[in-house]
Amino acid sequence: MPNNPEHTEHGWRYPVDTSRHHRENGWDYCGRAIYHITLVVAERQHLFGELVGDRAEKAQIELNEFGRKVNRLLRDTPEFYRSKGYSLRILALKIMPDHLHVVIHVLDHLPKPIGNVIRGFKSACTSLFKRMYIGGDDTAEMHNHTEPIPSVIAHFASIFVSTGSIWEKTPAGYYERILHAEGQLNNMISYVHDNPRRLWLKKKRPEYFAVQRNVQWYGHCFSAVGNILLLDSPMCAVHVRSRLSEEEVRNYVNECIIAARKGAVLVGAFISPKEKRVLEIAITENLPIIFLVPYSFSKYYKPTGKLIEMCTKGKILFLTEVSDEVSPRRSISREECNILNALAEEMMQNSMSK
């Protein structure tokens, strides 16, 4: 990730390393590590199955014949590569209708970078699709299957000749996150297993999950996800100064929560532990929040954990001034932290001037 962000009148800009994209400079991709890998189907077609369940807690993915075989291929990947000198272990996986997640542990130094394993799996899935659904005349085969072929697969088979792959074409080939911090593994695994529930919630209120671009507000240009109407409410900035004593922090937190209970929207980046304390209380009490973030939103952005439930209820709005072409989440710098806190204060003043 480039380390020289520039804050302009249009938001944060980062130089893009077109040769690596999301890859980490200087990282040994043959070494021991834990990766969260995401692979996306071309055009987000539901090649693997469909979401079922009458409520979020019961949500699950009902895999079709192809999805079950892809799931088996993924589970068998460590054993397949064992004879080639690769020591791998899958810690978690989830096949979604149009993408998949896997947390994979590299146990020992690899003969070749982990990307070779991912590319091999992708090729195996594409070959499987071709064997199952593409005939010698480049048409979908509608026989020799244990169940009816879903219409989405039949449709995709008809355009497979031009795509040549079932996967989304990206410069890097797949999306990755590398485990760096203590405690991150449990979050990775929880995120993977929680995907069906989050998808169910997103489908319940799609208007709150659509990314809105070019939101103009008091001279600022935001991208937004969530309830945009929260911008019309009075606001209370959440910025806990480090110089405050513990008693002063308790009083400040109480003042913020009381203001929210009276109708103010809490606005901030919620970065410090003391600010996160305010966020936790707000989530527990379903108090409205404007969450300022230093990263861009992809087309399919979804909040995580309890924040997605807040989004479903229309109780949260995520805002960023980062330009749309910029790469995703990463560690926040001190300069960014200061700018976001200043923005929260400015937004509070603007909301009070209405």
C-alpha cells in the first residue's frame, strides 16, 4: 500500500501501484502466513447457489450441483498440493451465490507464492464448469446432471465462450487480506461465517446498502452508505481529547449519549478506545450515528458485525471523502485521524446553523 497520501479539496488521494494493486510491497508470499482470500464470479452471476432462510439467524446458502463441487475442490486444495511440497490448511471457507471466501494458513515455506495455489484453484473451477455445462459445440449441456440446471448457469454457459473463465477479471486476480495483528484471526473467521446473515440483512433493506456517490453537503463531496437523511439532523461530534482525565471522559461520554437520546446524531471516526466506548453504547441503544471513514466504498461494500444491523434499521450513515478509485480499508494515519475529527466538529457546527 502506498504510504504517501495527499489530502486535497476533493478528499484523500493515494498513488496507485498498478503493478501490485492490493498486494503488499516487500511481503514474502512464499512464507508462513494466514490469508483471507476472496474470489468473485464474473458479472456477479449466482453460479454457486442461492440464499435461503426466513430470518437473518437462519440464513444459509443452498449450493447447487456446481457450487457443491466447487466447495469440494476448495476443501481438497491442501491435500492436492501436499505432494507438490505445499503445506496448507484451510481454517474457514464460505461459498456464497456469486463469490467465495477462504481463510488459508500457510504452515511452512512454499515452493512458489500462494498466488500459484489460488490461480490453480481458479483454473480447476473454470475447467469443471466447462466439463459440466459446455458441449463440443460451445452450448450448454442439459443432460447427465443429478438435478435441473439453474437458469443462471444455462445463461452464463451461453456467454462463457467470450469470457473464457467463470471469474471476475481483475489485475491482481483475487482479493486478499493478510493477518498481521493479534486477534485478527477470529475476526477473519467470524466475517467469513457471517456472510449469509449479512447478505440476508442487506437484501432486507437494499436502499441502505447502495453506495451513493457525489453527495454534496456544505462544500464537501462524500460517498455514502446508509441512511442519507441523517445528514438533515442536528449532530454531536464525538472527539475525546487525550488530555482529558478519566472523570472528564466519563462526563463527556455521558453528554454525547444524552444528546443522542434527545435526537442528535453522533458523528465521528470513533478511533480511540474512549470514542469506541461512545460507539458501543450508541449501538446498544440504537442511537443514530454518522461514521466517518478514511477508505473508499466498493460497489458491494457491506458493514460488519453489529454495524450492519444498524444499517438495516436506518440508524447509521457511513461517509468518506476518499476518491472512488482509491484502494480499500487499511490502517489510519495520525494525520487522517486529525482531519476526520476536525470534519466531525465542522459537521456539528454546520448542523447547528440550519
